[in-house]
Amino acid sequence: MADLQFLAGAHVPECAHHIDKHFAGYQTLQYMTAGTVDLRHGNDTFVLNGRWFWSAYPGPRVAFHAGGGTKIWNHRYIAFTGSLVGRWTADGIFPIAPQPAPKLADLDARFDALLEHSRSTGRLDQLRAVHLIEGILLDLARHRSARPAAEAWVARAMTRLTESEVDCPTLASELGISESTFRRRFAQSTGTSPVEFRILRRIGNARQLLSDTPDAIKTIARQLGYRDVFFFTRQFTQRVGVSPAVYRKTRQG
């Protein structure tokens, strides 16, 4: 159970929460089924109406509350942490940008079962909860990839962001679209902003290098394109919840 730990979760049918913060050391999957929510994720803003998923995680500031003149919405959420999140990031199934809920009849029941099993201390219930959340994330990823033109330019942009220091205006120009359109459509396709995508890819590679090599942390930072090891350490700690040195110790036994 060390790969994923569930911290909290609830179904709030008449939710009036007003969230505005940086998420430190943990992630959440948010699911609304009715109402209107105004959401700000870093510099991106969204108005969500009806059935939507989105995620929150260490990095960008996230704010959301009832919108459109309403006071409540029907809301479910689950909070978690653990090394499994790194694998999900590498596989491209987490985090997710705001995404309409797929038209699957059992989504509400599956999320409710996830909440129920996540509250149990029993080993089998915890395993079931992991299976349920991963299944939901996989379904969301499958529906994203099924969108028209699972857009070849997205794969090109991901490669460029991973391999170089290209900035968003330059990359948008290379792709022949406006910067605002590039940022919006990239987030819709990948679940995160271009800048955050690059950071998360680097952090994912850092996890692997810290686990699999004896290289010094400053050497790993340079390999990943960081000029300042202290900046690397801060970004890693913000998104993983522990420093690179502590992470390495936990992976070594």
C-alpha cells in the first residue's frame, strides 16, 4: 500500500466550498455532477457546467467555487499521495485538465465505491480503491485520446517541450496556431499546461534517476536541464512532497 495513500474524500451533494490555494504534498481528483463551478488553474480560467472532472496537485495555484450566480454544486473528491502518482504522470493519465465526464452510466457509483473503500484500513479495500481510481483515470485518458485528431501536433509539442527549452510563443508559431489556442488545446489534450508538463516530465525523470543511479543530486539536476540545483530541489519538493535527498532514501529501503 506504500504506492498510494488516500488522505481524504467525500461526496458533498450541496457543496459551497471556496478553495483557493497551492496544494502541497498531495493530489486530488475532483468530480462535479451538477451545478456551475468557476475554476482557476494557474493562469487558466474555466466555467464548468454539469458533469466535469479536474485535478489539483502541487505546483499551480488552484481556486474553485460555485459560479454562474449559483451557490452550490454537487461535488465528489478524493485526495491522495504516493509514488504511484509518478507512474501515472509518466503514463499521461494524471494530472488532468478540466474534462467533461464521459457518458458512462456507472461513474457516480464507481466514485462512491472509491470513496467507501478508501476510508477502510483493510488491505483488500485499499487495493480495491487503487484499482477504482486508476480505472477512472484510464477511462478519462481513453476519452481524451478519442477526441477528433488526438492531434498529431500535441505529440510534436510534447517532444519539443521534453527535449528543449523552447518557449510557448515560439512553439505555437512553429505549429501555426495562436499562443492562447496552443495553451488551451494542449491543456485539454494532456491534462496540464505546457510549462507544467515540462516540469512534471523532468520531475518524473528525476524520480527514476534518484531511484536507479548513484549520481549526485546536482549532477541529476544538470542532466535534466537545471542550472541551479536549489531551484531543482524546490520544484521537486513542491510536487513530490519531499526533497530529492529524502526521496532517494525512501527508494533505497
